Amino acid sequence: MNQVIELVKTNEKKSKPSVGSLGFGKYFTDYMFVMDYTKDKGWHGPKITPYEPLVLEPSSMVFHYGQAIFEGLKAYKTKEGKVLLFRPDKNIRRLNLSCERISIPPLDEDVVLEAIKQLVDLEKDWIPDEEGTSLYIRPFIIATEPYLGVRPSEQYKLMVILSPVGSYYSGQLTPTKIYVEDKYVRAVPGGVGYVKTSGNYAASLKAQEEAEEQGYDQVLWLDAIEKKYIEEVGSMNIFFKVKGEVITPELNGSILGGITRDSVIQLLKHWGIPVREERISVEDVFNAYHNGELEEVFGAGTAAVISPVGELKWKDEHIIVNGNQIGDLSMRLYEAITNIQLGKEEDILNWTVEL
Ligand SMILES: *Cc1c(COP(=O)(O)O)cnc(C)c1O
């Protein structure tokens, strides 16, 4: 556990952007974490170095066969100036799950957690503290071996970069417009949909663009075989409240198991609100709407935490959910999770890790 992480210092510090200009993923802090893998040494040489461009051979395998995985989590500054990470062990566990599926050698999870803690601690002045802001943490791994044969790379680089991010919502939560995608698919059974690998995003961009052209914010993916069952939204899992009960698609191998999703399920159980993970057809959701039983729809993911859905379009029909208003349960979940993340409320489920 007492991992020695070398620190390579820089005197060239960037000026920090104003909170209003932050947006998402535009600015990066002064330092990053790097660790390399080679076949003979394994994962070795953990280092915190200045954030700087990489030098890679054009033949690096990641450019050709796409062995690339990532994670996303956030650090928050509390009113008292403490720094909290939200369930970082879960992200590191999932990083290893992604490693396993993409044939990347697994990491020592304690080393990665220690690396994230040391890096965030070094950069804590970069954590904005206005409502809704945070420091986004992006761990990722790429295959770096210079080789064009098709097999798993024998060299990798793990990096962790940090980006101060603004509030997802300007002002209060705003309902999103969702396009139910019935032409393209994101992930197939037996594929890589359940892990955070870059190719999943490459495969989703065209559908996202076409949905935006039609005035929608994001797409809702259906299963790849029958295009009948609901999977998830772009980078969020999805929940439906029907007649007082909450349902979300079960993790079937093509859906990404979100940490926010898990947090929502645990909180609902804790509150005694019925929640079920099961296969849900898009037809059933539209039928529930027509029967006046569809009360709320919301997405759950690290970026937005909870994102109420105000409109759903499927084929020729579009429905307005809850009068395009934020539902009570969506609001309650958003408040509860963000209050725990910001240390404003007792951390009843033991989710935060203080630096
Ligand atoms: C990251 C991600 C999510 C949300 O996961 P969180 O751990 O809650 O941030 C959902 N779907 C996809 C496809 C993702 O990549």
C-alpha cells in the first residue's frame, strides 16, 4: 500500500480558468500520473509528471487495433475545504474489468487508488468549489507496443489526467430530449458493451449526430438483436418510474454497469422504494405512458448525476414525460447523491473517500 510514486516537478504552472468558462474536459491541470507495462517488468515505474504531450511511435498498437480503455470519476471540495472522492474503488474495479475484456494485463487496484489520491492532493487547488463543479478524473490505458501484427500488445501506458469541470446544468436541472435509436446499435451480446472501451464511443457518434440534427440531446439504445428492449443512453443508464415502482434494464452483458446506477438502486432500497432490474421493452414504456402510468424517466451517470428525461421519440411517436417537468424522485435522488458527494449530508452508505 505504501507505494512510492516518483514526483517530477514543474515550475511552469498554468493560470486557472474562470469558473464560468470551465465547461467539460477543456482544461487540464499541471500534472498527470503515468505508469508503464512491459512484458518483462509488468506494471512498473509509477510517476507523477508534468502534464505534457506524449511521444508515441506511429505503429503503436492502439492506433491500429483500438486497445484503449478509460474511466471517469470526480473529486469534490466541501464547504470546509475537505476533498472527497466518490466511490473510487468501484471505478478502479471496473478499470480492471475493462482490462480483462480487452486483454490488457490487470492492475494492482491499491496502487491505482493511491496514485489518484496523490495526484488529486497535489492538484487540489484546481478543484473548483462552486455549486455543481468538480475535478473530473480520467484514468485511461493505451497499447503502446510498436507492432502491426494482430494480437494483444505487450506494452501499455496507464495515465490519469485531471480536468476542472463546470456544472452540468446552468441553473437547475433541465429535462432532456431523447431519441430512441432504431437503426444503429451500440453493443451486441458477447461484445464489449459492458466495459468502458473507446471503440464503444466511436461506434455511437453517428447516431448521436443524427439525433442532434433532429433536435434531440441523446439517443436511447435498444438491444441489437430485436431492437425491442431498452439498454441505456449515450453515457448514462436509464430508469423509469411506473405506478410508484422504479425499473431499470438488468445488466445483460451489453449494458455498462454504471456506478451512479448502482448508487441510485442502493438509495432507493435504503428508502424503501420498490426498484427492479429487468428486461424492459420500449413498447411497454410507451404503453405505460398511454395508460397514464409513466411517472418519471431519468438517466444516471457521473457527468450529470441524474438527468430527468422530458421527451422520448420512438419511430413516429413522441411523448412528453411528466409534463416536461423534473420529477420529485429525480430531484430527491439528485439532491441526495450530490449532498453526499459534497459532504453536506451524512454518508450513510459509506461512499466517499476523503484525501
Ligand atoms: C460511463 C458510462 C455510464 C455511466 O457510468 P457511471 O459509472 O455512472 O459514470 C453509462 N453508460 C456508458 C456507456 C458509459 O460509458
